[in-house]
Amino acid sequence: MDSSDGLAGSYSPRLSRNRLSAASYSRSLHDISGRASAGPDLPPRPAAGLPVQLTFNNLSAKTMEKEEEIPSLPPPTLRSPLYSAEAMMFLYPHLIDAIAGSLPSDAWEWASTEVAAPVIAVKEEEKKAPETVESVLTKDGRGYVVWNLVETERNYCAQLGIMQNFFRSRLVDQGVVSETAANLIFAGIDDLYAFHKKFSGELEKLVAVGSWNTSETRIGALFIRFKDDLVKMYTKFIDSYAMSQKLMKREEKENAAYQAFMKEAVKLKETGRQQLKDFMILPVQRTARYHLLLKDLKKRTDDTHPDSPELQTAWEAMSELASSVNEKKRKEEEATGLFEAFEQTKNCPPTLIRHTRKLIHNVDVVDHHRISKTMHLFLCSDLLMVTHPIAKGVLAFGRDKAEHLYKFVRWLDLVEIEAEHLGKQGEAFKDSVRITYDASKRDPLDSFTQPVEPASFSMVVKFEGHDATKHRKDFLMAVQSEIKKNRDQRRPAKT
């Protein structure tokens, strides 16, 4: 740029490095600092606050002459803003002197020294958590079902342990029940506990980390191997289940120490704050759970999988076991229910107890025409027993010595009665049922009820309470079903 230009000598971004190097510019700033008080070549300072543009014409000739004495340096690798070729504008004139006087003596060495790039710290990758049985199994649908089996089996073993090691042991050790009573109440539990610890251990081996392979591991084979033991253990348990329940009810009713023990047991974490009867139903539920889990696992296993044929066999075996357990439980409860009905009913004929007879249903009703007169009906597989509840006295001596709940009135052979809903007769009969006895249908050679009712009669019973309609439907369906079954089986030619 020529000095004749309108902005002659002005510093410009386009000023070549030959005209004024960064080094000479910096040295010039030192000269300005030395003569800041009164330099003849410097123009007067503008008023404070006005910008000042630094021009090269203001530099002294002496300063320019010394430029050649300063060796030129290569451009710095990392340039400070003070050495930038860009225009610099200062809002305060005194800032120039401050900057010029504050440059360190080794500024040139700093300006020409390469600055290493900052080191960016790289965080080490977090270590992966070790694999567990759950993390290995839950990677696919088949494994997820197997994990459900493993987890529930662990819980079930723990619950069997609570029954054996907490309830049974403490009841006996504390003298709450006798050893004989404990053996009857917990019949089969010790065998189930020992078996399931072994079964669970074998299952854990199959699914251990490093052993499980969703494409090869066979779960069905495990169930087939233990099938006979499962049937044996659960059959033994169910055969004693009804008696166990009966003894538990007796202890709850008559044994104050037993009542206090159970009251405290439900407060403890060791029992999961559950009652003993909540634990005793678990073995019955477990057989049904095996059936459902194997069914789900079978759905998630391809037909080409080596476990597929054995899973089918295992599922069928567990389905049969679950059905057998439920059927035995039902029969045991029916037999026990019949025995309880006999014990609870005053003057009940001893012939009520028969090995072929079972209790189907029992319900409270009222006489439709005499609402104050209540009745309790016991529906058995071949007869209907009618009883009246016994009112309990307030004082102990006012109670029946045998603690009977009902008094026997009559029983009716099912082939000799009819039962019908009276809902069509109006809203008042919505939950009423008429039971009609027809003496003409009686066959002395095929009647189980004694004494014999002398003549035909009918009674209308009404169901009350919040679930009256439901109870009426359940009773009517059950009694009509048993009436038809008895007629078809006992007197097919007379129907």
C-alpha cells in the first residue's frame, strides 16, 4: 500500500508480512511504552472512551531503523492474539501501554514454541457385570419360561422349608402340639421337601452359566426322569390332606397355645407374614403350575428342537398328575365334609356316613313363609339333609356340650324330590326355591333315608344376603344335577 493513499500507513488486515512483521510490531509496542509520556512523533491522545486506531506513520524513524536488527522468526505454531494479522481495536487508549509493558522477556521464545495439543482423558470402559443365571436365560422367550420355572422352584423349596423347619419344628419344640399331631398335620411335607431340594439341584445344573444352551438344553428329560417320584410324593400328600386340614381346624378351635402361636407367626418375616394354612395349599397348586409352565415352554420350542418330543411327554405327565391331585383333593374334601356334617349335627343318623356318599354343597336358607325360621341344607350325592341351626347361649353353660351347630330335622332321597325356581311368581320369589317330596316315588328296596316321611309335602326356601341370587343359582344347579344323576343311575327304567 502506498503512503499517498487516504489512509496512508494505516494498519490493515491486508498489510503484507514484509512491511511489518509480528516481531517488529511487538518491538514497536515496546518503543511506544518507553516514550509514552511525551513522544514528538506521537499524536495527541483522543478523549477517553474513543477508539484509537494504531498507524505505522506514528512510529518513529528510529524504531523503524531497528527493525532490521531484529532477526526474523518463523511464524509461531500457536499464535497469540497479540500477534494476529487481524485488525485490533482498543476501546481504551491506556490499554495499549498496559499490554506493551506487560509482555514477558521471553515472549519470542513462547511465540515460537510449539504447544502440544491438550490430552483428552478417555474414560476406561466400565467392566461388564458377571453373567448370572437370570441374565443368561432371559435372552430369549424359551429361556425366559425356563427362568420362571427356576425362580418359582427356588421359592417353592424355601416355602417347604418354612413348613418343615419353622412351623413343624417350633410347634413340637415349644410343646404346642404333640409329635403325633404334628406328624398328621404335616404328613408328606418332609418327603416333598427332600425331593424338591434334589429336583431343584438338578434343574440348577442344567441352567448354570456355561451349561445352558437354548438350542440344546433339554428340560423335558428332567421331568420324565423324576415323573414317578413326583406322582408318589404328591399322591401321599393328597391322601393325608383332608385329615391334615381337619386336625388344623380342631387345633385352631380347641388349643389356645396353637392359636397364640399362629397369631405371632403371621407377624414374622420368617413366615412371610402368612398363616400355616396358606402354606399347606402350595403343594396342590405346584402340580398345576408345572403343567402350565411346560405348556408355555412347549409353545416356545420348535418342533426340530431336541427337547420337543420329551417336552410333550413331560407336559402330558404333569397334566395327568395335576388332574389326579385335584380329583383326590376334591374327594378327600367331600369325605371330610360329610364327616364334619355328621359331627356338627345333633341327632344325625349314623348311617349318613357311607363310603359311596359325598358332600356336594351346603347352604343357609330361611323358610319363605316364616322368615324367622332358618335352616341349613346339606346336599349329598344321593340325599338332601335338612337341619335347623342351634342358637348359642351367651354363657358357657348355655351351649351344647358337644358344640353342635345344627339339629337334624329330616333327610330326603334325591330320586323322590323335585326342585324348582319360583322366580316367575313375582319379585318376592326371585331367590326362592320349592322342594317337593313325592312319597309315591319311594322304593323301599332302594331308599337310603330312614325314618321314612309318611306323606308328600313341599317347602319353599329363600336365599338371603348380598349374594343371595348366586347362592340360589349354585344350589339349584347342584341339586337338579344330582337328582338327574341318581335317577339315571339307580332307576333308569322308572324315569
